[in-house]
Amino acid sequence: HPRAELDEPEPDERTTVIAVTGEIHVSTAPEFSRRLNDAIARGKTGLVLDLEQVTFIDSTGLSVLLNALRRVTRRGGRLAIVCTNPTVLRLFQITRLDTTFDLRSSLGSALDGVRA
């Protein structure tokens, strides 16, 4: 039974949660990017990225996140990231993107953040 790598519940018509499992790197980033762009194209202005099950992100993955943030912000929307994995959080800190992204420790908090 193959397990879905990306899960997309939609709490309301403007909000979507994209949950990612595994690693976001050069070979998985294009599919991740496509899912993000599809959500934005469908008019989602509240984007929550659940990275709780993500173990690793490389620079390609980070650039996908930055592009999504830029596109959502340009449409007057918000993007929040759920992340508590110390390894992944450290990457955001090292690259100083912890101040760029709205990083949250729970899904509920992230949903509140994009709906504010």
C-alpha cells in the first residue's frame, strides 16, 4: 500500500494544508513546487505547509518555499510553515529564513496565522 507523500486537506475555500513527508531536495522539489503553484492558481490565499514529517530540505527545497511565499504574498495571502524538527528548523536558522517565514509549532497555530 503506497503511502501518499503529499496530503492536502482543505479546511475552507481559501485555505489549504499541504503536508509533506520525507525529503525536499533537487529530485522531489519539482513535484512539491507544482502542488504549491496549483494551490495558489486555484485561489488559495492561506497556505499552510506541514513539514512535520520532513527530515531534510536542501537549497532547492528552500527556493521552492521562497517562491511560494512570494507568490502568495503578491496575492495578498499568507503562508505558514509547521515545523518542529530541530534539523529542519536549524536549516531555517542558518539561512536566516526563520525570520522570513512564519514558522509554527502546531497545525492549529499555523491555520490561525494564515487566517488572521
